Amino acid sequence: MPEATCSGRVGRSARRRGYLMCRPTFFAVEYSINQWMDPAVAVDTGLAVRQWEVLRATLLSLGHTVELVEPVPGLPDMVFAANGATVVDGRVLVANFRHRERDAESAAYAAWFRTHGYAEVQRAEQVNEGEGDHLVARGHILAANGFRTERSSYAQTEAYLLRRVLGLTLVDPRFYHLDTALSVLDDEQIMYFPGAFSPNSLALLEQLFPDAILAEESDAAALGLNAISDGRHVLLPAEASGLAARLAQAGYEPIGIELGELRKGGGGPKCCVLELRRNVVDGAANRAAAYARRTRTAARSTRTSDVGA
Ligand code: ARG
């Protein structure tokens, strides 16, 4: 929650988070499943690991917890842990990838959750790329469609994670996952690049988040929206300097992160972390129960609020 400080500036407070990460030991660009990936461009895996270690150390220095899932040889994109699952109130919805190249990651992530104390683990039945396409804000789940996650997956997401799903359609292939186009800064505040969304989705964002921070195209194109926020510190690609200035103006502490090698795979800081929302917090249990009651009444005709294009 923002608080006014004596200087009149808005002070922001951080909340400790738990993240799951995967060291990019086997990172490579061997295929192309997004516009950023060019197998002809050389990748320095050692440098990717060193850059990733700085990201991990930065999160630890801010007081967050980082758990690690073992990287699997032959799965070069497994470093992008955000895609492994969506974890809300301790419930884990494991990804179902669009491309066969990433398919085997689902089993690796599911196994990690099952062996680390998560009792509720379910695999998505339709294409669903985890937290890459599902962000939690205002108690709802903002879910993308257009490039990866299918709208047809929303019904399971709502029923299993017990949160309302608001569908958002992505239209620019540079921003193929929701977390490349929009970032949740705290429970109420987001930042996004308007050009990444369909007109109807944009109208929904404007209505829900009238005070959102808007990114310029140049910052978005530097993957500036692929940011990790704890409510106060915002870790974003170092190149997104315009966005960093806007964040500072709004009372956040931007921290530039250099992840040039992983960007060759189409990812930035946020893609490398999966937030482990282990606990039911902030009245979420009551909200979820009330929501479950409502949807049971509205029953079989459960409708996700997908605004489409
Ligand atoms: N090469 C990966 C893919 O195309 C990059 C994933 C980035 N992850 C993310 N959460 N945006 O699937």
C-alpha cells in the first residue's frame, strides 16, 4: 500500500516473496518459437549463467526466498520458470505448452511441486503457459490469449485457482506472453504497453487500472515490462531507462538487470521467476470461497470474462 511521506512523495512497501528459479545450465537458442529467437545468433551459456546469478543474488539481497528446480538437459528454455505453472493460494496449475519443444518441462515442474510439499497440483488440460500468461492483480487473474495460452483453458483456471479470470488479447508478436507486455507492481497497480493489446482488452485495462503506468514502445521493445516487483523494488532490464524513470517518479525503486544472453531466447527478469504464492493471504480464502459459491450457483454456464478482440 502506498503511504505519503513527509516529502509528499508516495512511499512504497515491499512484501517478501518466494520464487522458484532454474539455472540456465542448458540454455541455448536451438529453435525459434518467438520473434526474439534466432538460432543463427551465438549464445554464451556461461555468460547467461553469470547474468542469471546476479538476478538471483539481487532477489536474495532484497530478502526474498529463492528455491531452485534442477535444469534438465535438452530443455534449453527451462530457465524461464515463469512458464512452468501458476501458483495461487498454494494451488498449482502446471503449464501445458503450445510448442512441443517445451512440452517436457511440464513434467519437470510438476515433479518439483509434488516433492516440495504442494498437495494441490493439477496440469492444465488446454494450452496454458503458466505465469508467463497469468498475472494476479486486484485479486483477479489477468490471463492472456492470442499467442500461447488458449481462451479455452480459462474455465479450468477459474475452477481450480478459484479466482476470476479476466482475458486479455495480445496482438503484437514481440509481446507474445502477458509478462512481456504488462507487469503487476503491487496488488493494485500495474504498468503496461498499450500497443500490445487488442482495443477491447485495452478498454478493460483502462477501466480496471485508470492509474496504471504506461510504457513507451522503446522501453517495451527492450522487454522493460518483463519486470519483477515486490511492491517497492522493481527489477527490470537495464535498457528500459525511460520506464525506470517513470517508476521512480511513482515512488518505486527501479533496479536495472542485465540479462542480454537470455533475451536471445525472448526472456527477461520476470520470465526467470515463478512466484510461489504458498499461503492464502489478504482475505483471499474468503474471496475464493465466495467466488466458488457464486460460480457453483451460476454453475455449468460458468463464463470467463474474456473480452476477446
Ligand atoms: N523461449 C521461450 C519461449 O518462447 C521464452 C519464454 C519467456 N517466458 C516468459 N514468461 N515470457 O517460450
